[in-house]
Amino acid sequence: MRRRGGRPHHRGPRRRARPGRHRRPARHGPPERGQEVTASTHRAQPLPLARHRVRPEWIDYNGHMSEAFYVLVFGYATDAMMIETGLHAGYRESTGCSLYTVEAHVRYLNDVSEGARLAVRTRLLGADAKRARFTHEMYVVEDEGDEPAPDAAPVATTELLALHVDQNAGRAVPFPAEIRERLEALTEPAPEWAGRSIAEVPRSG
Amino acid sequence: MRRRGGRPHHRGPRRRARPGRHRRPARHGPPERGQEVTASTHRAQPLPLARHRVRPEWIDYNGHMSEAFYVLVFGYATDAMMIETGLHAGYRESTGCSLYTVEAHVRYLNDVSEGARLAVRTRLLGADAKRARFTHEMYVVEDEGDEPAPDAAPVATTELLALHVDQNAGRAVPFPAEIRERLEALTEPAPEWAGRSIAEVPRSG
């Protein structure tokens, strides 16, 4: 298992949606004028989208993003989820505890080009005393503030298992009650592609 | 799915093994004087170890390698396997075909520090007309030419599924017969941890 990076999460300023673009209201600011915030709105997208732009150094000689950098962007999305659920730098500093990724299942579904705008949707699938299971879905969007279209296909997905670790003691310890409650409150049904393993390929013939 | 990077694979010069270090003869040069090359020797370790040193830019603020860079090193090991099996840059240029990673299952088992010397063992688990399934196991070794000790625990593992793609046609196509034969000749039994999926974590409670 490994310690999570906890890099600062940069979110660019949001532009106003253009006509014809898909955009949902931000979930964590005050409601906009005339916008009704309902439980189902929150349930549909409880965590804000993590947004990144594909950098030149993430591109291989074929002109497409290299597989490690899909995982880098997913790591940034995990950092953003940690901030949203209270597992932020201040928490790590005051408690010595952090979240360690122990296992990941990645599907690379489509190429991504330099400069592409990425929007990553995070879903908490479950949490118990010391563990959290969650997914990220990566989409390419046209403009900075865009939501992925409802029928958009992700360019990549990942499913992750992470452990809450006391770094001084060097072992997994229970989440504080309030963080476990936040994780549990955010859980959603698993997407149909979760729980996969890699299919066998015959040894010969 | 994504196009593989095909970065050149750098192997440092090998130092002579020091007493007490674990080192096996290189597999792909001529046999050393007095060394008997047997089928079982080849079967035990058919592909050379891929070797890398952990760079400062792979380290997060906690002083350990960040999860994306485990995947970067595994990607270099895939490039090395491609070179060994004939899927090298010359092949890609002359045929327009390459290997695309479509799915990966990673286990992060231990922290890795800046400057650590990594040795990655690759196993082909199976190949059919258009697909290859293989694993990489990452070890930390003390010195550049060291083999991992027979009882060493890997710091990370990955299991991968890749597809042979005609980049001009934009679809999967069969491997040429001689490459498929090379892939099949290298297949080994799957390690016990292969075929895993991420366990469910309860949605609440």
C-alpha cells in the first residue's frame, strides 16, 4: 500500500456555460437564485467534478496521453474527494492519519489528446471502519465549465480500495465517526462495470 | 483503450554482483563460460528484469513514490516486453500496428522512496489471436545488478490486458504468426494473486 500524495487540488475558475453545453449547478456553494436544491439533486452528483487539462508532458510520442497520467489525474480526483470528506492536509497534520490506496482497477477506453479538458466524476461505493471503495469516471469535455453529456462515454474509469492508516503507528485504524458518516452519506450504487477482474486469455492456441 | 507510448527502454550497465547478492545470469546474451542453459532456466525467468531508479519528480510531499509513477514504471516494463517479443518501434513503423493497454489491476503493497532501485519481473500469462494478458511485479533491490531475493515480497504488482491494434484501420487485428508464437512460448502459470477484483465494502454500517 502507499501513502497518498495529498497534492493541493487546483480548480480553475468556472466559466459561464454556453448555450447547448451541459452544465449542472455546483453542489457545494450556496444555491443559485431560483435554484431548488433537493435531496435527489445531491444524490445524483454528490461530489463536484474534478477538472484538469492534459499537459504536454503527459503525452507520449504518438500524441496521446500515456497510461500513467490517467492514473495521475485519478489521483488528483482522489485528493479532491479527500478534501470534500474531511481527509485534508489539516486533518493529516493534526492526526498523523491518511488514506492509502491499496488496489486499483483501471479501464482505458479511449485516447486523450494534449490540451483536452478532463472532468472526473467520483462515486463513493462503500465505507466501513477502516476502508473506502470508490470509483472515478474520466470524461473529455469541450469547455472548462461543461458537464459531460448525460449519454457521454467515459474515456477511462477506475475502481479503488483505500485504507485509513495511522502513519505513526504504521497500521490501519478506524475513521473518526464524523468522517465515516460523511463517506457513508455519499455512497451511491456501484456502476455496472465495478467489481470486474481481468478475463483469462488462453495459455496457448 | 489507449495507444502504448513505446518510449525507448533504458537499461543501465550491469555491475558485477557483490558477494551475498542475488543475481541470475542474463537470459538474452550468450551463455557465460561454464554456464549451462537449460529449458527450465528459461522457463523460470524468460524475460529480463526491467530496471529503473526512482526519480525525484516521482515523489510526493510525503517522500514516497506517487501511485501514477508505479504505473509509469510498469509501462516501461511493458515497453521492454514489447521490444523482446518483436513489437518494437520498427514493427510499429512498418506495420502501423501496436499494443494498446485496455485494462489494468494494480496492487500497491509498500512505499517506495526516492532513489530506490526497482527491478520489474514480467510474466506472459496468455495470448490469443489479438490479445495478450501479462503481469509485472515490482521489487526494490539494493544494487543495480541485483536480482530480487527468492523470498522477496514485491512492492507492487499489476495485471494487464492489451490488444493488438491496427492504428490506421482503428481496430484490433491478429498478431503476425511469429509474434504470437513468441508470446505463447513465453507464457507461464498465473501467480496466485492474478484474476482479482476489488472486494465490495458495505454501503453502510
